[in-house]
Amino acid sequence: MSKVKYNVAQTIGSFKNEAGEKKYNYLNLGVVIEKENGHLSLKLNALPLPNEKGEVWVNLYPVEREY
């Protein structure tokens, strides 16, 4: 059975909280799934946008709980 291993997100902005700390806004783009044979697959639900340099960066965050 396949298992979701990572959430895929892109930073889309930042802000300062009430304490003056810089925080970031993220857009959830999809998931990385580990298949039964150990291979990883990327499933995108949305397309990432390039930054001002034309680069596309995404972040992988481990799934903290199983659904």
C-alpha cells in the first residue's frame, strides 16, 4: 500500500507577527508518496510559480500523522 511521506509546499510570502518575528505563508502544492517498492512519486494538485529570477523552489515537510 502506498503511503504519503511528505507534504509539498511553496513559500508565497512573509509577514511579521505581533512579536515582530518574521513568519512565512505557504501554498500546499501536493504530496510525495512512497510506493510499495520503495520508489517515491510526486503528486501535484497545483503548479508552483517561479520567483523573480525564474526559479521554482518547493519545500518538503514530513507528514506528522497518518490519515
